[in-house]
Amino acid sequence: MSAGELRLLLLLLVALRARAGVGSSPAAAGLGLQVGFYRATCPVAEDVVLAEMRMILEEDRTLAPSLLRMHYHDCFVQGCDGSIMLRSRSGKGERDATPNRSMRGYDAIGRIKARLEAVCPLTVSCADIIAMAARDAVYLSKGPWYDVETGRRDGDVSVAMYAENDLAPPDSNIVDVKTFFSVKSLNAKDIAVLFGTYHHLLCFPLLILTWTTTATA
């Protein structure tokens, strides 16, 4: 991975962390995020997540961009509260929203959650697992390692309409995407980084140039 590509990844991570609290729910805000939040209650939490992620990506490398995408979709809808993981009997939860219908990675997060429950029951939130798994997906794809602040509480509200309102549909053009992102105080350069990095992990690095050129045209 080149220095330029690493910079794109870092910009993505900075953007996600900076915007994660925009319009966030009380659950997403947590009770004070900090690096090492589980140091006393589940000291092996991050080690367990990393170990499981190694095995998950050995089985299917294509889940790396999917988990990064999940983190982005979770954070953009009511903050990073893990609500994207909730199932809805009515078919009207975030999972059912148009932008999330092609989402992959739910089973991977569930697998990590089950492993953590075996060693630290009722301790680590799904919201934190998604954040750590996304970080590990980047790292295990030869990207940078970065500390993840943890301590998020899981949300108990998951509404498809919120996702429809906050996430650009898959068939959006650049004008539509800019409108969705402007609500989160993100500009055209941020769009190029966010979408470009996701597709870079899918092995389509030229899309970064395409988005950058289109967004600044």
C-alpha cells in the first residue's frame, strides 16, 4: 500500500471519527468514550476481536470493505450505536432500508459478539465491536493501525426511514450524494475519500480518481 493510499485510509478514519457524533443518539454518545474502556471489565476484548477478524478475513477477504462500510452506515444513522444490527419483525428496521439491503458482515459481527460473550458476558457492545472490527479490517488489509475509543452503548431503536433519510441510495448521482453528505458537514473531498477508500479495498483504486474528478468538476 502506497503512502498516498495510506493517507486516504487515514482521512477516512478521521472523517468517520469526527462525524460519528453528528446527530448521535444518547446510546451512541455513551458515558465517555476512551481508549481502553474495557481494560478493567474485559481486558481481552480487543485481542479477541482482532483474533476473530484474522480468521474471518482468512475465510473471506472481501468482508474487509463490507465491515468498513457497515461502520460508516451505522455511524451516519443516529450515530455509532450498533442499531444496524437489530432485526425488525415488521421489516422496517435499518437493515431493511434500501442502502443496507446489500450490506454484508452481519454474521461476522455476530460471530465476534458470541466469542466475546463467552469470555466477558454482557460487557462489550455491538457498537464497539463494529468500530473495532472496521479498524481491524483496515489493519489486516495492510492499512494503518489506530486506537479505537470505546464505551458506546447499543441503541434499541432501528428505523428504516432514518437510514433512507441519512444514507445515499446505491443509484445516487454525485449531486444527490453531495446533498446527503452536506447534512453531515462533509464536502466533496470527504465524499471522494469515503467512497474511494471503500472501493479501493474492493481492488478498484481507479474509482478514487473518478470520484475526485467528478466531485471537483
